[in-house]
Amino acid sequence: MKDINFLKEKNARSLWHPMAHPADSLANPPTIVTGAKGVRISDVDGHEVVDGVGGLWNVNLGYSCQPIKDAIAAQLDALPYYSIFRGTSNDQVIQLAEELREFFAPDGLTRAFYTSGGSDSVETALRLARQYHKIRGEAGRVKFLSLKKGYHGTHFGGASVNGNANFRSAYEPLLAGCHHIPAPYTYRNPFNETDPAKLAQLCLAALEDEIAFQGPGSIAAFIMEPVLGAGGVIPPHESFMPGVREICTRNGILLIADEVITAFGRTGSWTGSRHWGVQPDFACTAKAITNGYFPFGAVMIAEHVAEVFEGDETGRAAIGHGYTYSGHPVGAAAALACLAEMRRGDLPGNAAARGTQMHRGLLALQDKHDIVGDVRGGHGLMSAIELVGDRAKKTPIDKGTAARVQETAYQAGAMVRVSGANIILSPPLVVTEADVQVILSALDKGLSAA
Ligand SMILES: Cc1ncc(COP(=O)(O)O)c(C=O)c1O
């Protein structure tokens, strides 16, 4: 490693950070993370904290998962790369597809299309959804519906179905034919409805209305996160996703579950769709599939969709889509080891128990700190608090407040993530009761400094 002074001096000088203003990165240089062990990360000054962010919702098993590291090292020796474009395959992707088929069987998903990350997975699902309809002779089904507040990555297709202006405005015009309906976000919604069950029904009615307005025969797919993540952790009422499934089925619209965060245990169930008792037509996965140790993803495809592609005799099902790193053997080896590790012990059970602890702890912090307007979570280890200037009026916080909370919490022992007015918590799923307590205590100190 270069010496500390070099790193601090150069920091953001020659690189631009994703999701940051370059001038801000220069004015407020980022924390330089140089090490990690278990569920803790350490910075260039040797300060060690519990990682309340879990990398970026992906390091579910923590930073010391030796079998995954070993699998990556061994695969680099055996076959560091080969493409799986038409005509070639490798042993790792074949084994992994069999494992994924078993893992996702309860979700009705039986085929895998490999990608190199979440945005790629979303793009793949959107494209295959359009192609599915073309194969079946419904070429007019090209539009996509999604939720405001949803996050689906940053490729043009994903950004077009994204429901947050921050990821859209600077890059418009986006894809034509993408339309959004209100999210089941009880704290703020156009219906002024705070009851989750009633709000779910209103959002479903808005979906029906939009489908009728657009014309069902023009819509390819509806995409949603089972629990909205980057938009500020918005768990819908339990009736919502089943309601979406029913409406989609009735209108011939495919349902894409964006499980980039929720697959592999984070909600306290193995998948977010399973959490709500829904079988989607596609599920986008990435992130925790390799525990974040290698960029990799997989779109899982429902049996009935696969049959349409595989049974095609017109040539329309030829897939003109894929990435150089689709099916990277090192990523596949990492994913195989990761799946095996995830299955040891009760990962969703721990996510559920620690998630409940986190949620209760955040509600207690809301009682103590007026700045906490809303607490969201309660479904595994995905939680957020929304900060407000005035609780009664739900006014926005001053610029800099959330950063102060974060910095104080960091000094007090926990990394937490700021996204707009939200502080988001998504620690590794292997955190202990004591680790969660460290995060809550650090956040308590952060909120006191707000
Ligand atoms: C639900 C969801 N979809 C897609 C993505 C994009 O994934 P990536 O950043 O790996 O491209 C993310 C990333 O956070 C996500 O949370």
C-alpha cells in the first residue's frame, strides 16, 4: 500500500466517484477503507467500525468468508476466463445453473442467464420480456411499468424504469414507453393514506388505471423490488406484491422481481418474492450471489417463459444479448462457494431476528430524537430512518445534517449510509446481537449530534 499521506493527498484528485458530485468529493474527501474482517471494516487511519451497510447490500456473509476466497483463487488457477457465447461453456456455470435451479425452485424459476451485476440483470430481464412477447406474436407489447421510488440500476433501460429523479433528470431523454405508479410509501404518498393495507389497494388501483390507460396489449412487463431498497427501504403491505401478480397475470403482463438486494436472505426469507408468496416471471439477482467478492449476477427465468423460448421454431428466440463477462468462470466459482456457505446455518433466520432487533431499536431512537420522522423496515436486515426538520410538518432536513449524523456515528463505531434524507442500514446477515447494538448506539450518538 502507498503511504497514508499519499493516499490522503491524492484521494479524489484523479477519480470520479459514482453517485457523488466530483467537487464535493474534492471538498470532502471520502473515507479510505483499506481492510475488513468479519462484519467490521477499517480505514487508512486504523479506525475500525461495524459495517452497517454490508458493503452495498451485498456482503451478506461478512468479509472473512474463506471458502469463497479459496474458490476464487482456485478458479483463477484452473480457468481464469472463457466466454460462454454460443459454442462454448465451462464447468462452473453448468454446476451453478443446476444449484440456482434448485435454490429458486420454490419461486418457479428454472433457468439462469448470467450477467456481471445488478444493472446488467435488470437490462437483461427487460429485453427478454420484450422478446418473449415477440416470440408469441404480440410484438406490440413493448412498454414497461414500475414504481416511483423504485431503483433498478443505471443502464438506460434500468434508469428509465427507475422511480427517482436523481437518477434520471441529468440523463434524459430516457427510454420511451416507461410509466410509473405511486409507491406504497405510507409516510408520503399522493393519497395522504397512512394505513399500509389501504394504501396498497390505492396503488393497485393506480396500476389498473395505468394499464387501462396505456392499453394492456402495449405493456411488456411490470418491474418492482419486493422491498424497495435504495429508494429508502419501503416494505409494501403484504397484499401488494400478490395484488401486482394477479393484475399482471390477468393482463398478460410479465412480472419482473428486481431481487438484486432481496435475493439470498436479506428480507428474512430466501427471496423477496417468496417472502410475499409470489412467483415472478423473471428475478434479477446480483450482489450477494458472490457475497460481493466478484462482480456477477444472474437473471432467473420462470419455467413457462423458458418453454416459450425453447419451443420456438421461428428463430425469434435467438438471444441477441449478453456480456463479455456473462458466465465468468471465476464469478460462477465464487457463487457456487457462496451458495454453499449461505446454506450452512440459518441465514434468513438470523436476518429476521436481527432485523427485528434493529427495527425495535430504531423505533426507540425515534421516541428519543425528534429528527427521526419515519422508521421503516421490519422485514429482515433492511431498515431506514427518514430525517425531518420538523416532525409535525415533515419538512426536509438542512443540507449537511445527514452527513453530520453519519460522521458522528462513524466515529462512534458504525458505518451507516446516507441517501438523501434517509439513513439506510443493511449490515451483513451474519451480524450478532452485540453488533446490532453497536450500530444502534453509534446512530444514537449521530442523531444527538444532528
Ligand atoms: C434493486 C436494485 N436493482 C439494481 C441495482 C443495480 O445493481 P448494480 O449497481 O450492481 O448495477 C441495484 C443496486 O443497488 C439495486 O438495489
